[in-house]
Amino acid sequence: MKSDKPDVISPSRVTILDVARVAGVSKSSVSRFLDERMPKSDSETARRVRQVAAELGYVRDVSASSLRRGKTGMVGVIVPRLTDTVMAMLYEALAHAAARAGLFTIVATTDDEPGADLRAAEALLRRGVDGLILSTARDGDTITDELVDRGVPFVLALRTDGKCRSSIGDDHLGGYLATRHLIDLGHKRIGLIAGPSFASSARGRVEGYHKAMSEAGIDVQPQWIRESTFGIESGGEAAQSLMALADRPTAIFAVNDNTAIGALSALTRLGLSVPGDVSLVGYNDIPIVSHLPTPLTSVKVPFEQIATAAFELLSAEKVTARDRIRIATPTLIPRRSTAAV
């Protein structure tokens, strides 16, 4: 009597032909039913093919199918650095989104140095990536023009130049929410650790700060604003300079969690209590901020949504002008670092 189970075949040599033979269908049918890029069929034959493939231990050969399509299935990701938790979270979200699309990501870093993104792009393109996702956009860059001229598919993520395909958070709204939260708690002297002006993400959050202050009828004093990098040490230096003012702020909005952590450390060294003496808000809601001795109020960025939209834009043949820049909505997460005055 013939067993209901498929013939036993070693998984190390299971091919699409083996699945076709055991399932009793053509090779092309198996290819169609197992192609994750195609709409999933729920016919009896399709279910049988998927069951047989699973029982045989068939694994789709992505490299072979990529060769047939003339593509590698690899996407290059360029970030300033992976030691920055924000960029590590973005890359992880992009890797997850790539896996769902049957793709693979490889990363290169630039340390946020001007011109380094072009060198990183060249290195990734030599490795045969099908496209690029860049989180390094800055004012004055020429890399996007060069990629367009060469016909290289790419998307900007987290930062944008306002022209190219981009997947970003609503930084203007996030900056507004953070500042409005402090205003609603009664604060009027609100210091701002602004981040680097070359990054659109930092500029958008600064604009949101100004909008909230203007709506509340609060005149922003120039000395309340300190530009910084996105680093911890820079945040500490900015907070220290704000606290040296004769009429120092009662609250600080830092446009990045790293700078907020640096600010928190500096305030502690100065003998100031958070939020007793100074309220503090960060941005991005990286995992550590909810576990600090004083959990940090922060603006949560939806990295998974940004990553998914980045791949949608990368794979789209055409996008409308209106759809060229995808904007994800952030959320304010209040914690113990902010209190009413």
C-alpha cells in the first residue's frame, strides 16, 4: 500500500522538480504557488504544493531566482553609525521589512562625514545591491543627484532632502508634541537642544518647537537654543550651558534621546533634580529611556512603519509627487522626567 506521505528526499538536495514530482504538478505550477511575491492562492492544488514543500523541507533558492531575474535580492543600507541606537533600530526594522519581501540587507556606515555616503554607496554597488536606502541625507549632498544620473534605485529614510523618495517620521509634529507637553505643564522658559542643522529630522523638530511656543504666545529667547550633535556628550555640554544662564530654563526639549541622556547626566552632576528642578523630554523613545532611574518622557518614532514604506517606495516603478515622501506619525510617551511647575 502506498503511503500518504511524500517520498523521502534529503533536504540538502530537495529541488523544485522534487516538489513537482511528489505533488503531481508541473514545475511552473510549483514555482508560481511558492513565489512569495505572487498573490497567495488558496486552491486545493496550491495547498497541496505548499504542504509537500514543507514536508520535503524545500527551501526556495533566492540566489538562483535572483540570477534569473538579473537581480541579487540584496539592498544596501547606509547609516551614520550602528553604535547609535536610533540607527541600529532603523536598520533592524529595515532588515525585518526586507525579509518579509524575500530580500536581504547589508549595511555600510559613514560616521556622518560629508562625502562618505558616496564612498559607501560605491562599495555597496560593487557588491551587487539592487538598490540603496540612505539615512545620511544632509544639506549640500550631491549623492542623490549622482544616483539619479546613474539610474540607481534609492530611498531616503529618517532624513529627507524634500525632493527624492523618502520615508520619514513627522518631525515637525513630534517637536510640536514634545514642546506642547511642557507648555501644558506650565513651563514657559523651555530650552532646546536642537541637534545638527544639516539633518532634516533635527530641523523639523526645531520647527515644531517654534510653532508650539508661538501658539502659546511665548517669545523664544536665542540663548534658549543650543545646537549639538546627536551624541550623549554633546547633549551634556548643551544642558550645562543652558543651566549657566542667569534666567535658566525650567524645562529642556532635546531632539534626540542620546542628547537627552547626556543632558540628564549633566543635570545630575550639577546637583539638579529631574523633574524637580528641570523637566526633560527626549525624542525617538529608544528602549533604554524607559529603564533609566528617572524614566524619560520621549517622542516615539514608528520605525517599522518607516521601514515598510521605504521598501514600498524602493520597489515602486513610479510614484506620484504627492506620494514621493511618506510621513509616519510619532507619539508622545509621558514618563517621570516631566512635571508641572
